[in-house]
Amino acid sequence: MSNVIVFGATGYAGGHIVTELVTRGHSVRGVARSLPESAPEGVSFMAGSLHEADFVREAVSDADVVVVALPASATTEGGPRLVDSTPAVIDAAIAAGARLGVVGGAGSLQVAEGGPQVMDLEAFPAEFRPEAANHAEVLQALRAAPADLDWFYLSPAGGFGAWAPGERTGTFRLGGDVLLADDQGQSNISGADYAIAFADEIEQPAHSRQRFSVAY
């Protein structure tokens, strides 16, 4: 089993990933800005920030896998974006010999092969566009990372979030850079099923230095 550290472990995606990994018997440490009042059995927590390079380097030093499940935009006005701290995370993962897995966004997926990005569509909600654009920059930074970094970036379906938690089904499809949708044009994935796909990639790497996607 792997030693996995999850930044953003108390968030929606991070929380589901932590639960799935613990269920599978992995050793999991969660990182959050403040310690939760209660934690899932089998998970240890530490308080800290991905935006503090020294802390990140020390925190991931014995990790096999580093998971980043954080908003891509700044959480405080004038604060750092995820892409601003990505170089330090990359360096720390390389130094530790760890694989880096990132919870990505759906906005940078293409509508169709060779087509526009989802976030460039007129129908894409304007209030979500900054987060989508920041996530796209994180993906670009990973693609430009040194060759000795093994990373993956998993983009969820368009309908993914705490507002649409869904259920655990264990049945879903994996794709690449094109948004997956069903016959009715709906693109959805539950938090639990997203976590299954993420944990599967940790256990059986199939997308080295790639972005891939998941949906029903």
C-alpha cells in the first residue's frame, strides 16, 4: 500500500478521495489550513498550506503519492493561486520521488475533438470562468514539468460538486481531453465515483504525465 498525502483533504473532492484510499488500506495523511474536529478512522491530519514551500517539502518527504485537491483560484483577495505554488509542489514531489495527482477542472476540456474548450462557450457561467482558466494554467504547468515528475490530472464531468453529490455506483467511463456526456447531453459524476477513478489511477497507473477525464 502507498503513503499518500492529500492537500485539501477536508474539501469535497479531497474528502471523497481520502475515504476511498483509506477503505483500500492506504496510509493517508490529510492537510488542511486548520485541523478538522473529527477525522475518518485511519487518517492523520496536519495543519498547513500548499502555498508554503518549506512546509510542502517537509510534508511530502516520505510520500509515495501527493494529491492536490484545492481550488485553483486565490482563496483570499490578492492571495496566491494554485498555479503560483505549483512549481514548488513539483520540486517537492520530484525530491521525494513521489507521484503527483491533481484534482482538475472540466472547463478546459474540449467540447469535441479539436473543438473549443468548455469554458469558452457562451453558455458557460461567467462566474466559473476564472476558476476554470486558473485550472487550465495548472494543467499547462504540469505539462511543462521536468520529465522526471510522474503526474496525472483528472478532470471531472461538468456536473461535479457538493451541489450534486450523487451516489457511489462503481460504474463510469474514462476519457481524454474531450468532455464526456451521455445520450441526453448530460455530463455528471458523483464525488464517490470520481474518487474511485482517482484511487484506481494511484493503484494501477495508466495515465502517466496525462490529463484524463471521468463521467457516466
